[in-house]
Amino acid sequence: MNLIRATGTIGGLTMVSRIAGFVRDMLLARILGPGMAADSFFVAFQLPNIFRRLFAEGAFAAAFVPLFSRKLGKDGELVEAERFSSEVVSVFVPVLILFVALFEIAMPAIIWLMASGFQEVPGKFELTIALARITFPYLFLISMVALLAAILNSMSRFAAGASFPILLNLVLIAALLIGDDASILIGDYVRGPDGEDIVVAYFLAGGVALGGVVQLLWLWFWTKRSGFKLRLRRPRLTKDVRELGVIILPAAFGAGVYQISQLVQLFFATQLPSGSVSHLNFADRLNQLPLGVIGIALGTAILPALSRHIGADDKAEADRVQSNAIELAMLLTFPAAAALMICAPAFVNAFFLGGQFDAEDARITSNVLTALVAGLPAYVLIKVLTPAFFSRKDTRTPVYAAAIVLIFFITFNALLIDRLGIVGIASATAIGAWLNVAILYTILWKRGYYRLDTGLIRRLFSQLLATGAMAALLLYLVPPLSDWFGGSVIERVVSIAALVSAGMLVYFGAAALTGAIDRSKIALLLKRKATS
């Protein structure tokens, strides 16, 4: 597998998905704005997504992919892999159905644990419960999607697995537009001053469930087309299923620690003034663009490769894959983080300002974004370093790192949230991510799993120098263009395009001069055919 080519496939499709999600949130900011309805929807949408990342894309993928890769025949034979996957899905489906049903019943208590602060706003707590009950079945649908995506990724068919998020965003965009039109007709019949916004929120919640159905149908089609046969049988705890469960449990606990930190973040945000959850979400949308394209793409691409090389006891090749992933990740992440920090007000104004999203909302969101992206390189490195443990069936070690970070995060917020507000939550997230990276790399280094080589360290330093040159240019360009960022559509497009193009030109020019770019890897990137 060509790492750069695989990352390019995943990253390119993830970029399309992130752009679609970006358009979705731009519309949401203008139609709803940071307020009661938007806050309630974001919490309701976050709930199934937290458990999705915990079970489906976190612990399950980390445990399933290495075991599935071992079942694949050397000549592409699928018999054992199909048997294993069918046994897994036969247990997976009833467990998911039961889990979703229990949460539907217990939803009032769950929302109270997540967002008790919403009770201070009349109707907000009840609205969040209603929306969450509509969105939560998405967990079952997206978990099945994640299973199919893991199968396709293990077979090096990355395109289908990377494209399905696009479908959800398209469905939600349609739900926003249809809901906005419908709110004019029926908004007056919904009690409260935010009647029209509440109608839109209900349409969005329904769009989440419908989007899950569309995603499942998409992945099922591509799995069938690949020739892979998946059958639903009577649930049986076979030897392979038990082995998967043994690996999943510590991985779920480790991922659970991280997801608990997300719940803690959400809990603290709901204790702040109305709109804080929305401000954090809009800032994170900008942060997630490079994180999804770079970090998630690389993490997805390298896990099967690392599993194969480590399984074959080929440490040199495993180290090469890991180093290439770190180098490529930081080559793109360093400038992205610097640009987002310096240009936070420019990006927020250009993309979100207008309609129900006013200048004060833009100011708060910009401050949150600046604090959040300080940890962007760390967020990406976590995605790149974690597969080094998962590929060795070591799902416990990341638990310890995540637990330490969680303790720090809770302590930081408990002590400083009243003083720093929503910016404090973003700052704690960034600092915690760097702490996580330090712990993970230290353990890799001490165990002899992986160490940065001198050449990679030199190129990373050169990347930082190139980032500094770009940052200096952006600091010079932002002030004279400030009036354009909130101007007409043409002015916004021209000003952002000027910043992005000038920044890229200086960064990659400086990177070439300082040796930050390994030309042999660029040559691989330009090759049309993948090489082993």
C-alpha cells in the first residue's frame, strides 16, 4: 500500500465531507444562530456521535481491523474474513438494538447528566430530550456503517469508507433548507419566542436519522460490489468473537475516557450562558477541517499497514510507515494551525457572520477558535501515534494517557471556568492534547516501539521555520483586509483567497528552501500507480 496515495484518497474525500459540513454549519449559523434551538440540537447530535466514536469508530475499529487483516487470505481469499465478519455482525446487531432502546427510555436522565444547565432556560431542557430521542437511533445505523467501512478499509478500498460522511451532510443541508421554509408556515403554532427555530431544529434531528439510513445503504452497496458476503446469523460467542471482545473492552475503556472528556466538556459548556455550546461547535468546525483531512485520514491509512508489518516482525518497515505519517501530518498541520490562530477573526467573520450570527458571536467564536487550534498539531499526532499501539493489540496503554488527560481537564475547568468561560474549556482541550502526545511518545520511546530519527527531527524543525515565515506574512496582511472579511460575498471570497494563496506560496516556498519537504516523498505523491 502506498501510504501517501491512500492518505490522499481518504483525505480528499474527507475534505469534501468537511466542506459539506462547513456549508451545513454556515447555514445553521445564519438560520438559527447561537441560541436555544442550536444549543439543543448540538447536544442531541453530540450524544449518538460520542457513542459512535466510542464503540463504532474507536474501540471496534481498533480491535476489528487487525483481526480481520489476519483472516484475509494471501491471494485475496475472503472465506475466513467473511465467516469472522458474519459472526461479529450477528452479535453486534442485537447488542446495538438493546443499547439504543435503553437509552431512549432513559433519555431524560441522560440529558440531565449532560446538560443540567439547560433547565435554567424555559423549554430548553425538554427540547433537548425530544431532539435526542429522534437523533439517537443514528447510533445503530452509523455503527453498522463503521463495521462495513472497517471491512472495506482492511481490503484497501478506502474511497467508499471515506465518502459516506458526505451523504449525512448533504441530507442535513437539505433538512435545514426545507425546515427553514416550513418554519415560516408552522413556526407560529410552536409555543415560545423561538418557535420558528424549534421547527428547524426538529427537521435537523430528523435529518440525522435519515442520513444514517442513506449512509448504511451506500456502504452496503459498495461492500456487495467488492464481492464480500456478509450474513446475519444466530448470535454465537465463537472463539474469534470472544477474542474480539477481549481486545475491545480495554479499547472501549480507553476510548471511553476520551469520550467522557467530551461529555465533561459539554457539561461545562452547558453551565455557561446560552449560545456557548454553539460558539464551541462553530469554532470546532474550523478546527475539524484540517484534523479530519490530515489526522483521521492518516490514522485510518496506517493502521492496516502497521498491523501487517508488525505481524511480519518487520520493524524497519513499521518505523518507516510511522515516520512518513508524522512527517506528512506535520507538513500540513503546522501551517494550518498557525493560519487558523492568526486569521481566526477573518475566517469566522467571512464564513459565519450574517443572519442570526452577529458581531459579538463572531468575536466569541474567534477567541474560542484561537485557543482550540493551539492544540491542532497534537490532535493530529494522537491520531497518528495511537495506531502504533493498536497494531500491536495494545489497547490498554492509550487508556492510561487518556485518563491522566481527563483528570487534568476536569481539574482545569473546575478551577478556572468561571474566570475564563468557554475560552477556558477550549484552552484546557488544547493543553490536554499536548500532554497526551507527550505521554504516548514517551511510552513508545521507552518500549523501543518507535523513536524519531535525526532526519525527521531536522525536517520537522524546517517545517516550523517555514511556518514562521508564513505567520509573519499573515500578520502583515490581516489588518489591511479586515473590512473585507465581513463585507459582500465577493469581498469575503477575495480576502480569504488572498490570505490562503499568499500563505501557501510563502510556506511551501520556504519549506522547499529549508529542506522541510522530502523530495522523494513528493515524487511518490505524484506517481499514478501505488507501489508496495
